[in-house]
Amino acid sequence: MRDLNKARVDVVMQSLKLKATTGALTGDDLMAIENLMQPVQLTLSKLKAK
């Protein structure tokens, strides 16, 4: 599982580096990354809504 997590982080970092290098990095990109890093909180009400 640790290798999978490392691979995910590597993909995100390489994507950010590529966008930054090409000048295509935006605030929306950073917000998307921030949202990915938020812990997932599943509550019973969220599960029932699905």
C-alpha cells in the first residue's frame, strides 16, 4: 500500500512541476490538490444520500 501511495504522490508532484515549468499552473490546480489532501469523512447521512 505504501508503494501505491508513493506512486500517487509522485504523479501529483510531476504534474505540478510540469505545469509550473510551462507556466500553466493556476490557482485552480492548487485548490484541486488541496482538496485531494483533505481527509475523507464518510458519515452515515452521506452514505444514505447515495
